[in-house]
Amino acid sequence: MIDLTYTEQQQNLRKEIIMFAQEQLQLNLSERDHLSKFLRENWVACAKQGILGLYVPEKYGGRNYDAVTTVCVMEGLGYGCADNGLTLALNGQMWAVQEPIVKFGSEEQKQKYLPGMIRGELFGAHAMTEAQSGSDAFSLDTRAAKVEGGYILNGRKIYIGLAPVSDIILTFATIDPTLGRWGVTAFIVEANAKGIVLESAKSKMGLRTSPMGDVVFKDCFVPDSSLLGKPGAGASIFANSMEYERSFIFSSHVGSMARQLEQTIQFANERKQFGQAIAKFQTVSNRIVDMKIKLETARLFLYRVARLIDQNKSPAMEAAMTKLVVSELFLENSLDAIRIHGGKGYLSEYGIERDLRDAIGGVIYSGTSDIQRRVIAGLLGI
Ligand SMILES: Cc1cc2nc3c(=O)[nH]c(=O)nc-3n(C[C@H](O)[C@H](O)[C@H](O)COP(=O)(O)OP(=O)(O)OC[C@H]3O[C@@H](n4cnc5c(N)ncnc54)[C@H](O)[C@@H]3O)c2cc1C
């Protein structure tokens, strides 16, 4: 049984974050989306609000909240802030860069990188995908050749969120391709290292307010101290990071679904056709009811996995199910919101179609829906 009652502290944090997001993060969103513009000021404002440190130990500048409280705040952020690109990028750094450093980093790495990321001064990217290795992530080509005092990296990472503005890149390379997944090794690379090129941002369908690009390593020397974990531990580190990412990266999108539903109900009550509010037509109200059920389903999965993590239980199956369910339901509700808004839903100026474009990315990143099904099937012994 999942108790979704918020504690007083959670309710207050949630209210506070919603007010912050509504007041400070909405400025010129349609224009920024249209121009694919990333606004550093908004990132820094979120950092000042404490968002990036919610789940990080106090020792490194964080607030050390549990997963349920963190998710509650991140859901509030998505409710108050319609900028899904920004909320995704924040979640990406929190779960796929900061969390692996907290879990697998040396004390020196934690002290060096976490406080700066939490303060919004350092941007972190997670770079795994390559041209020939997407879903089959461990078949990567990027090489890490051992040399005196470190490694030389060569390879190209693609579709990397925040890459064009990143300061720190958590990346993966093989020290020996014949070892398969046991050769995959994780590195924390500083983006100003010699031999790294951060290519300019790619134009994309949605999530345009957060930049994405390629990272190229060309004879890039990284010292031994850049290793995250041991040589050959990269696949386990990646798998662990994906459990967190798949569990929580959609927290804010659940908040977006709640906002989307409220807007849609309001519109359906106001818009009149055939002499009455369209909400009175049963096909319209049924669609809204389905949106509500999908929102609550998404929420249940999200809080269930958060609770499991707080109980130190393995979330492998629940993480894959949460990612699959929430991403697909956000996509479905985004399309339904457009259907109910009619022509208004289709025009860019009202921002309703933006959610749909943003939601499509969700069924691809962090492992496509097919891959989540594959993970679940594997865990079911199929
Ligand atoms: C918005 C966005 C943000 C991203 N951010 C990052 C990032 O920050 N860092 C990063 O490293 N990567 C990132 N990615 C890359 C993302 O993780 C990959 O695109 C994704 O894993 C799929 O890989 P691919 O594009 O190569 O597709 P492929 O793996 O080539 O898949 C193509 C199709 O084949 C299907 N398929 C493949 N294998 C199987 C299988 N075994 N069973 C069934 N179907 C299969 C897939 O489901 C898909 O439909 C991002 C992508 C997007 C869209």
C-alpha cells in the first residue's frame, strides 16, 4: 500500500517550489523554446533554491532529503515550471552525474565537484551514447588507452544533454574491447582538458531550452584520479546510475502532467460549442478522466520507486517500469491535451503543443520503451 499523504514539511517545500517556479522560471518560455535558448540565470536560480542539492549529503552542500521528499519537490517544480527542457536537465545532472559521484566517487572527487554543481557553478553531463552504441550501450567504441599516470581517451559521444555548456563530463570508455562489458570504465573528465571538443548544440524537436550536443575526445589525456570507481567497473556504475535516472528523471514531468490536466479542465469548462461547454460532451469528459487516471498511475509508480529506494531495496524492476509508464503516459496525456484544445492546442503560441514535443524525447532517452520492456522481461525470467 502506498501512502501518498505528504508530511507538513513536504507540503511546505512543495508550495515554496511551486511559487518559486511560477514566479521566476516562466519568462519568455515560448520565445526561448522557439530559439532553442538555454537560460543560465534560470539554472542558477534553481541552484540557489537548493534544487540541485536536494538528495546530496549536507557535507557536500546538499540538503540530504530522502527520495520521497526529493521527488515531491521535483514534482512541484514541474507543476510550477512549464519549461520541461530545464527540469529534465536539472534531473539529468542530479541523477546521472551527481548521484554516481556521491555513490562511487573518491572523497577528493566529491569535494571537488559536488559543491560547485549544487551551487550551479559547474554543469555536469553524462556521456554514454555513441553512433554505433545506443541501446546496446556497452558495445561502445571510445577507447581509454593506459599510459603513465593516466589514460588517453579517443572517441565521440552523441546526443549528450548539457554537453555544449558542460564543465564536467561523466563518460565511459573501454580499456579493452575484448573484455566486453568488463572493459567499460567510467571517467570524470573536465571539459577544459586538452583534446576535448564540445560541439555546438544540435537542433531538436523538443526540450529545446536545454542544449544537447556531441563530445569529442581526441588524444585527450586524463589522469588516474579521473577514474570513477575501478577500471572495468563502468558497466556496473552505468547500470546503477540508470536505476536512479529511470526512477526519478520524470519526477518533474509528473508535475507537468498535473498542470496540463488542470489547464485542460479549465479550457473544457470555458470553451463552448453547440451551445454548451465542451466538458459536457461525454467523449471530452471521458478523455479528461483518462488523463486523470494516467496522471495518478504515473504518480503511484514514481512514489513507489522512491519509497523502495528509501528502504534500501533494489529498484531494478520498478525503475524500468516507472520510466516506461511515466514517459508513455506523459506522451499520451500531451496528445490528449492538444485534442481537447482543438486548433488552439496545435498553435505554438499557447505552449500546449510544446509538451507533446518535449514528451516524445522521454520514450527514447534513459533507454527506449522497448529497452525497458526488455529489462522487465529479463527480470521476469523471460
Ligand atoms: C532527448 C534525449 C536526450 C538524451 N540525452 C542523453 C545523454 O545525456 N547522454 C547520453 O549518453 N545519451 C543521451 N541520449 C541518447 C539516448 O540514450 C539514446 O538515443 C537511446 O538510448 C537509444 O539509442 P539510439 O538512439 O542509438 O537508438 P537505437 O539503439 O539504435 O534504437 C533504435 C530503435 O531500435 C529499438 N531497439 C534497439 N535495440 C532493441 C532491442 N534489443 N529490443 C527491442 N528494440 C530495440 C529501439 O527501441 C529503437 O526503437 C538522449 C536521447 C534523447 C532523445
